[in-house]
Amino acid sequence: MPMKMTIILLLACAMLNFSPTIHALETDQFYTWGKPIEDSTEYLNAWVQLRIQSVLDTRVADSPMDCEAVVKKVQASLQNSLYHPMDLWISSSKLVDRIPRGLEESREYRARYLMTKLYRLDTARLLEPSATVEVNNIRIGADKLAHFFSQGWWYYKKWKKNRDDYTQDELQRFLVEYGINLELGALGAKLTGVTSPGDLEANYQGFLFYRQLCHGDEPLLYRQEGRWQFPDTFDFRDYVSPGWDESWNPNIYHKRRWKKIRPAMLTYCPLLHSPWVKQQRKFYRELETQTLTAQIVKEWVADGKLPDPQTFAITTVCQDGQNQN
Amino acid sequence: MNLHLKALITFLLICLPFFSIPALADNEIADPASNQETVTRELALQRVQQELGNVEKRWYGLTRVRWSYPQKLSAGFGAMLVEQPKDADCLTGCAIRGWHFEVEPGLYGIQGGIGWGSLVGETGRTKRLMHIVHFGWAVRGVVMRTWGDAHLDPRSQTLAGIEGSFSITRLNMSVGVLRTLSSEATGDWVISVGFGMGF
């Protein structure tokens, strides 16, 4: 019995170390409105480049692995436990500009951000909130990069498993719907009461990234003199869109949480018509295209399977607030 | 061949490379934006490489308060030795992993442990004390000496074994399997269970 217990204990610890990253971390881009953040695209690209190339140089090196086996190794290095390595690097790096940054800003952020009025023991508040960074002038929660690499991988595995059973269009829809169900389950609504269409956008782009590694006309991974290489052209600009910004692409909140989140969101209303926010939203409007994820979310809303995210949009909240006054 | 033509060909052969140099240079600077992008990318790569590669060994303090069997109320203090980028700080959060030790005196015993663990936590103003642990796990080899009203027979005995510890959102759970080292003990094995805060 004691020996069995020891083995169970060790296995449990090992499983925890290798468990897939869960991203229920919440973020708040409203909080950053009007506050300057330096664009960190190049540093984030560099981190990915170094991380992947380091795996290729050390763990893959001269082994005769095929591309899919190499991708598995690459993905394993992009995964930690509950928190994503990139998210963790961002929070401790001197290079990546972010909000909040430093101890005082962090305290103020935790005291004012969207989740601050939730009960202290609410999981949405208990989990460390994600900082906001800027990529290609688009503000995103660092958690989105984790979604990109982790849930993007889950999509990719589903894609590989099911690609012979569906047409291309059916398969894309299947993946997005799989993502919506994840957001409605333990990765979103069930754990924190938040379903994030922004997370879904990041997930899908992550899937495209993993697919590009070994598939398509010019796969990203290639062999040079027998060694696997990752191109230095990887660029988050190719993937990040305004849909990743939760102040632009609104979340869906569980009724009980919404009661506490709405008053916090109302505090941002005075900023909605500030020149900075107007300019940013104009910029987003110009960039935005209808993505497959957004289209499927709309269909789910129309079918009554998902509450309308626009109910929780800052514009709706501020308009309702004005009408009530 | 006409002498003039020969002279012209010779002239072209000798001088063409000189004419072509500016042409090549023109090509190279034809897209200054692209060049600028490459330089920016290279610079970013160097800086990130420098930040990640310039590491040092550091100690981080660890604490734990828990209720456990057979120690009852106990408080643990220890430290973890980690290798971390010099520029990184854990004021608002970071991940560390490494070898660590912990000494944990309690009401009915004292436990000492050495093991390997990984955690995501923050030091706040303390800079070196991981006083908030968001997530972490550890496996430790432990030695425990019990006394007082510990529900063991004999009450004072020495045990040794292994403990697994898991922390999430500051809460800590631990389970250990220990074997008595005392010859007069009635049972060989003791399962220790604890619940508290810290790492």
C-alpha cells in the first residue's frame, strides 16, 4: 500500500508538470486606454524564434525525425503547467513593455481592473490577471499568446485527426465549434464565468501557425544540411488582429459575474469618447475583417446557443448606463 | 580584330567591375525600410538572447503554514536554488524551478526535507521571498521527528520518507509516505497529510 501511494504521488507530480496549459487568466484592455505602451512585436517574435530554434538545435539536432515529430517537440517547449512560459517571460522581462508593469502598477491594476469587484475567492479573480502588451499597434492580453500556442495546438491535433473525414470548410467549422465548446467549459465559462471570442480568435490563429510548420507550399520548418531550421521571418503581425483585443471584441459574462463586472466596466465610459480611444477604435475598424470564428460565433448567437457578446460591449454598457441616468 | 574594338573590349573587361559596384550598392539600399526591419529584428533577437542567456544563481525563500498529520499545526521555512536571467525579477510574478530544502517545526514534531520543485509565484517588495505561490509542485525526501501528543506509538519517533506537495492559488496540499526508523514502533508506515498555504 505505501509503495502504491508513493507511485501514485510521483505520477501525480509528473502529470502536473506535463499537464496542458490552462488559460483562464483574465485580462482588461479597457484599463490601458489612453496609457502608452511601446510596441513589443519584435521582442515577442524574437522570443518565439529563439525558443523554437533552441529546441531544433538541442532536442532535435541530428535525429532523423520527420516534421510532425519535430512539431511535437517544439510544442512541448511552448507549454508549461498552469501558466504559459511566454506569459511568464513577459511578466518578468525588462524588454517587453506592458500594463501593468512593476509592483505599484500591478497593485493598482488589481484594485481597479474589470474583475476587481468579484468576490475575493472567485476563480476569475484568484488567478493572476494577464498584462496587456501591444503587437502591431493592437492591444492584447498576454494570455492570448498562450491561447495561440496551447489551444492552437489542440485545434491542430483535432485537424490532423479529422482531416480525412471532413471537407475543408466543414473541418474549419468543426475546429471553431470545438473551441467554442472549450470556452463554454473548463477553459472559460465553467471556471471563470467568462467566454471570450478573443480567445477563440487567438486559438484559430495558433492552429494556422502549427499547420504552417509542416504543411502548405512552403512549410515554416525546413531542413538545411540535415538540421531542422525555423525561419527568422516568423511574425506575430501575420496572426494578431483587433479581434484579440477584449475591449473591441467583447466577452460573454455569466449572469452572476456580470452583476459585479458591469459596474467596473461603467467606470471606463468617460474614456470612450476620448481622442485616444476614438482613434484606436477607428484604426481597429479599418483593420477588421470578418473572420470565420466571428462568423460562427454570430451563427451560434442567432441560434440561441450563445448569448450575444454585443450585450456586454462597452458601447452598449455605456449607452444603457446613460439611459438609466 | 580591329585594334579599336580590342581596346574597347579590354577596357570594358577591366573597368566593368568598377561600374557594377555602384549598381550593386544601389540594389542593396534599394529598400531602406526592409533593411531597417532586418536591423530592428536582429537587434531585438540579440537583446532577448542576452536577457535569457545572462543568467545567475539565486536563492528564493519559501514558506508554508499548514495543518497536518502527525505534526498538527506547523510552519515551514526554506529556500530554493534557481538559475534565472539576471534582468528578470519576480516582483509581480515569475516561474522558478530547482532544488530546495525546507525545515518545518510543528506542535507535535519537526520535519526537514530536500527535494525538487517548480513554482509560479511572486515576491512583492521582499524581492527574494516567494510569499505568494500561484501554482507549484514539489517532491521531497523528508525526515520527521515527532513528540508530544502525536498519535503515534511511541509518540516520539523518527520517520523518513517522501512527500509530494501541490500548491494552487496560495493553497497547499501535501501527502507523504514515511517509514519509522524506531525499532519499538508498532507500525512500519505512516501516511502524512497536510493542508495549508504556501509551498
